Amino acid sequence: MATPPASSLAPQTGVHALDATALARVAVFAAIIAVLGLPGGFTILGAVPITAQTLGVMLAGAILGPWLGALSVTVLLGLVAVGMPLLAGGRGGIGVFFGPSAGYLLGWVAGAIVIGLIVHAGGRKPTTWRTLLGVVVGGILVVYALGIPVQSLVTRLPLAETALMSLVFVPGDLVKAVLATAIVVTLVRAYPRAFRRTWTTKPADIDPGPVS
């Protein structure tokens, strides 16, 4: 009996080889993150802009999984590093990796990994609560944990003061977390093929939906 190609096994096991389809999905999510920066960003009490791009990072980790999600963010940042203006406000170039936002950009990569690991923990189908937990922990807490210390170092402001100023990001990031959760849960129900994986089904993973 002939052995099926690795690419055909990937969707069934949840482990993605870097086949053409996987690379295309990585490119699509890198583009989504870039497009979410087109509206630009604005700053409040600090040097780091508030943008919609974190939503793209959340979706990349939750839909592609930890490794492909992180790869899509890395591809975007690689393009930024060579000078493409893909960050909010048309920012690009190697200089952004030495500015106040540098830690947040690194946090996007780590955050996508954490999001994917939580959302798809144990190879199970994403549920509302686990998706929300993943995008909050990975898309907010991990990003802040890396971003705030670097911002403090670059701006030479005390860590506590920088953390306090960063609280301005929290309401918007929570809105993005809820929106990302809604999108992921909708895809699970309406178009599960978007995830390219077969999940392990357990009673605890059955999402009862809203209780009337």
C-alpha cells in the first residue's frame, strides 16, 4: 500500500508541513496583519501607537496554530525589517526594532505561539472560553510582558510608570480579544476547514452556546 504524502496527513494530525497551502496561509495572515495597519495608529501618553494589528496576530495564532501563526508574524516583521512600511502609520525599516515598539513586536511572535497552544490545547476543537483565554493571555499579557520592559528601557522611564501608561491599551485590546474570539468560534461552526485540522472531540469541548 502506498504511503500518503505528508501534506495529506497534516490536516488530520494538526501538524502542518510547510507545503504550498501552509505557506499560502502564512502569507495571507501576514497580509491581514499588514492590512489592519492601514488605518494607522494613534498614541496616548506614550510612544507606542494603538493599532488594530494585534487583532491579526490573535487570529493568526488561533486559526493557524502556534507555529504557522508565529511564522506569519515573523514573515511580516521580516518584510518590515527590509524597509517595507507595513506597520501602522507606514512605519518600516530596521529602526523600528530599536524603538519603543520593539518589545511589542517581539511579543507578537511569542503571543501567537501562546495563543495557538492554548486555543488548540490537546488537539481539541477551539471553544469560546479557551479561545478567549488564549487571545487574552497570548495576545495581551505576553505582548505586554515583553513590550513594557523594552519600552521602559528605550524611553528611560521607570518600569512602573511605563506599565501605568500602557493601561491605555487594555480596553482596546480586550475589544480585539472579544472580536477575535467571535471570529474564531464562527469559523469553527461555519467553516472548520479554515483550520486544516481534525480535532479530538471530548464532552468538555462541546460548546453549548448562549444559555437562554
